[in-house]
Amino acid sequence: MAAPSPVSQATAQVPRRALVTGASSGIGEATARELAAAGYSVALLARRAEELERVAKSLPRPEAHLCLPCDLRDAAAVAAALAKVKERFGAIDLVVQNAGHGCLARVEDTSPEAARSVLATNVTAVVDVARESLPLLRAGARPVMVLVSSIVARRGIPGQVVYAASKAALNSIAEGLRIEWAEDGIAVCALDVTLTRTAFFATQPNPRGLPGPNLAGADSPQRVARAVLDLDREPQPEVWLAWKWRMIAFLSLLAPRTADRMLVKRLGGGWTAPRR
């Protein structure tokens, strides 16, 4: 019988070490639970310390995990948090960049502060986490970074212009990092999620009370978490969780007028398809 490979021996002996941002609720919480159930040691990062503690204490092997209260918009706080991860875990095998928030508003109703907040959290902080986690990923085993993006990254939508732009930027970051980090053997994956049953839409700014999406047929956060785990095991450049939106995205390149009409019909909410 052949001897186990060094990779399989390391995997069997040492739990994989993961960092999950936005881990106090929604997709991030579900991802932390999925990874912990699979035997990972998880560093949970989010702003709300009490919620992080709640999640961490409810995970299998709670002593194996690390809570990192941190405002991702503070670059110094991000660097300090990653230093704690290094001290505790030594390295990281998986980074899940999930933290983010939106703003449900027409551009005319989107304040400069709201726009900057979305971009700071969804774009600038992603770059900060990537930079600070890179040395730890280089020291990891079969390192992977998953950027939790959105179907609107490939097709902007009305009422969520700034959010959609931030997710388009996120996918561009993933595309660039895949090549930048290839020499280090780090896989970078974009996960384009669809509507998900979380508090995301209820908690985002909505200054004019625009109608939110119908979540009746939305995905569960657990489905997204399972997709993250699948990407860690078998990395792919980009994964879509909604094929219909992928079709609209491709159609936007080939026949944008038709795509606009299809999108307006699908969204509802009184939007008008452009005629010029």
C-alpha cells in the first residue's frame, strides 16, 4: 500500500484554519458553522463582539475558535486582527471575505456618506484584508480565498447602483488576485450569490422606503455556506448560484436592450425599461 501523501497527512493531523469576515450573522455565521462542523478552526471577525461570542460559543470545539471584534473600515484594526490570527493559528488556509452591506436607494437619494460607507466596507476593506492575510495564506496549506460576491456584480440593477458597483469591483479584485497570487499557489474564487434569506435587506439604509425583494424563493445562508466549503475543497474561479441571472448578465453584453426589458420585468417595483 502506498504511503499517504504529505498533503493528506497534514490535512489529517492539523485542522484547516479559516478566517471569516462578517461572521456574526447571516451568510458569515452560517459559513462559520459549516466550517466548524467540518473540523476547521475558525477566526470569526465582525464589528459586534457580543454576537461573535454567541456564535463562537455555539460552535463545535468552541475553544478552537477565535473572536475578532473589528471594524473593517479601520485599516489599523484589520492589521491588528490579522496579527492576532497569526499569534493564535500561525497561518491561514482559507479566507472568506463575506462582510458587506448595501444601500437601497436611487442615486438621487444616496448620500455621499452612504456611498462611501458601502465602498469602504465592500471594496477598500477587502483589499486591506487581502493584503494583511497574504503572508498567512503563503504559510498555509492549499490556501484559498473566497470572495462572497453577488449576481449583481455582472449586471447592475436600479435602486442598488452603489452596491452593484461594489460587487463588480469585488469580482475584478478576484480576477486580478488570481493572477497576482498564482505564483504562491493561492486559489482565489468569486462566489456570486443570489437573494438569500438574511437580515441584509432589512438593515440596509432605505431613505425613501423603496420596496425590497421578495425573499419567498430565496436561498438559505446554509446553501451559500456549503458552496464556500465546496470551493475550499475544489477551487473554481467563479461560481454562480443562480443560472437565470447569469443568462441576463451574458445577454447584457450581447443585447443590452433586451436584457434591460427582462430585468425590469423580473424586478417589478415600477421601474421603466429605457427606450433610448
